[in-house]
Amino acid sequence: QVQLVESGGGLVQPGGSLRLSCAASGINFNSYIMGWYRQAPGKQRELVASISSGGNADYLGSEKGRFTISRDTARNTVFLQMNSLEPEDTAVYFCNARHKVTRYSYWGQGTQVTVSS
């Protein structure tokens, strides 16, 4: 059974930081590109950042420099460090695992991030 379990969301003031974690089980972690998506109310889900099994990272343009994605193969976990958070970053953040060959995806249940004073 595949599980992606996110944690680390919460309420933070503008300018603050959060670190999201996603623990994967039931998959061969090294066969998957890991990603973080977010969905704000009334908006489509969008890719925030992704990282290959080799550690190559890609970011949505505005988040590069504020967000850092990383993965720990020993713990089958992917992280999203978010700094200088803005109210516009408020959304539900979802972890995604996409197989490198088949492109089949698994999703986590999401974690709420709210940036507000």
C-alpha cells in the first residue's frame, strides 16, 4: 500500500518560514520524481517544486530563491523549506510521487499552509 504522508503545515506570519515533510512508503523511492503542489481556494492545483532521484530540482518561477526542495533517500522523505512566506503562498500543499518511466502518480492528503498576520 502506497502512502505519502505530509506534515509541517500551519499558520505563520508573513516573512516567516515553514518546513514541509512528506514521508513515502510502499514505493521504490529512487524510481520516483517527488514534487510539491499547492492549491489555493478557487484556483487550480499548481506545481511548486520537484526533485529527481538524482537531486535535480525545478521550481515555479516566483518561488525559486524562497523555497528549497530536498529529498532524503535513507528516510524516503521529501522536504520543502519555505522562507519569506507571503499571504499569496496560502494554500493546501500536496506531496506527489511520479514514476520516472510510467509517469503514474500518487498523492498525499495535503497539508494546510496559512500565511497571515
